Amino acid sequence: METYPRDPSLNGGMPTPAAMVSEETRYPFLPTLERGRRGNTTQQVQDLIRDAIVRLAFTPGEFIRKDAICERLGVSRFPVSEALGRLADEGFVDILPQRGTRVSRIDIAACRHAMFMRRAIEGEAMRVIAPHASEALIARLEDNLRQQERAIQAGDGPTFFKLDHAFHDLLLAELGYRRVQTVVEAARAKLDRTREYLLRSKHRQSRSYAEHLSILEALKRRDPEAAQRAMTGHLDRTMEMIESQAADNPQVFAPAA
């Protein structure tokens, strides 16, 4: 079983002293801020940090150095502080008075709650969509799965993760209920860090791909019960893997209440 690597920038749970800062803690994984891009700087900074947390570039339990982010992105402390405050509201970081800002550990209880919501909504969505699944939808799903297969062969976990998202988005968009899609997106955000980690494994990519194929085959038959079973089974197996990771990585997951 794979485990999360321990972050070399951690120092007994406290930020690493400036004199001991390594090149890794200068955050080379953060892309350069797009100066020509329209929009609020704080929002851009928030999006970049959130993406890095989801990708596990910032590891759970790691303290974030504001000065390094400012230097990397070429911004003042204000947008960075504001962005971290928003991320604290979203549950991605913990702001600890007199200590700093730490990447939140993954809340396994929140994962269970989010998966419960996804199972109920996406399972029911399959039952509604399947009898009337259009050839256009089938074609889009088939194209997505061809790209998933290429990503697996290339060992490209990040691309597979995005395609996994897109597969589910295609199905929810077909349902046509924007509010429902928003609820699922919010629930999925609670799971993204763990799913990103799981989908680094070629074995899990292949298994997820096979589960997606089962969903597509049920839709091709316009079989609502089979489509519902395929979707809920897919989500159940994902949750089983999350539970397994929580047991094997207690330093990464917050203990359930």
C-alpha cells in the first residue's frame, strides 16, 4: 500500500526557520501568476494555492510560508493573507494564532458525508438519464474514455484525474439541473485531495477506467437499474479505497469525531 511521503520542510510540526529554508520550500511547483489575466489578484492566488493543496504539492500538516509564496508569485502579503483566509473558510488550511497557517489534514468524516451525497445524487442521475441517453452523449463519453486509456498508458495521473472529473461532468450536465451539479461539485471538492492521490496509482486508474466502461455500457443499453448500480458501485469502491488510505496514513487524515 502506498503512503504519503513525509514533507522535508516540516520541523516537528513547526515552520522551518528561514535560515534552513531549502529550494523545495520556495514552492517551485506554483506557476507564475498570469499578469495579463483579468480578475482579482486575491482570487488568482487562492486558486493557485488551492490547486497545489489538491495536487498534494502542499502536504497535509505542512506549514505554509507566506513570504515564500509572495516571492514566488511576485505579490504583496495582502492577497496571500486574504487567499489563505478564504481557504481556511473552505477547510483547506488551518490558521493557528502565533504559529502560522497549516495545510489541513483530510477530514475522513467529511469524505464520508461527501460520498454519501454523491452516491445519492449521481446514482439517481443515472437512473434518470439512462432511458433517454442520446447518441451524442454516448459519443462524448466514448471519446473521454479513449483519452483516459491513453493517459493510463502514458502513466499520466494528473491528466487521468482531470478526465475522471470530465466523465462525471458530462453525465451531470446531461441531467440539466444546474443546482444539482453545483451540489455535487461542492461534495467532490471535499474528496479531490484523496482522489488525486488514489489516481496516481496505475492500478486504481485502470480500475476506475473499467468502472467507467461499465457505466457507459449500461447507458448504451438504456438500462436505468444497471446504470445506477454501476455508478453507485464505482463510488462505493472509491470510498473503500479512501477508508483504506485513512487507516494507512493517520498523519494525513484527521481522526473521525
